[in-house]
Amino acid sequence: MKPHAEKNLASGIDWAYSAALGRLPSKEESEAGIDYLTKRGARDGKLDKALQEYALVLFSLNEFIYVE
């Protein structure tokens, strides 16, 4: 993956976490997201589908479902 593409994915992941959870992802969460989107988007050749699936993952996190 090209360095600028990874930076764009990281920015998108930051935005998604901020929108869904009201916070930025940890370094580990960001790296896992980049890894998932890279592998899933490359395998299918469709990054849009991978992003939709990633959004569903965020919405299924306990942090999103339960209020502390």
C-alpha cells in the first residue's frame, strides 16, 4: 500500500471513531483498522464495501452499545 493511501485510511478511521464513539482510536485500534481495510479492500478490489463492513464493526462494539 502506498504511504499516502495508508494516511488516508488512518484519517478515515479517526473520523469513524470520532463519529461513532466520540473519541479517537488508540494506536492499536488504528493499526488494526488499517490492516483490515487494506486486506479486505485489496481482496475484493472494493474499498467501499470494506468501509461499510468496518462501520458495522464499530457499531457492534460494546462501547457503542452501552453507556457507562
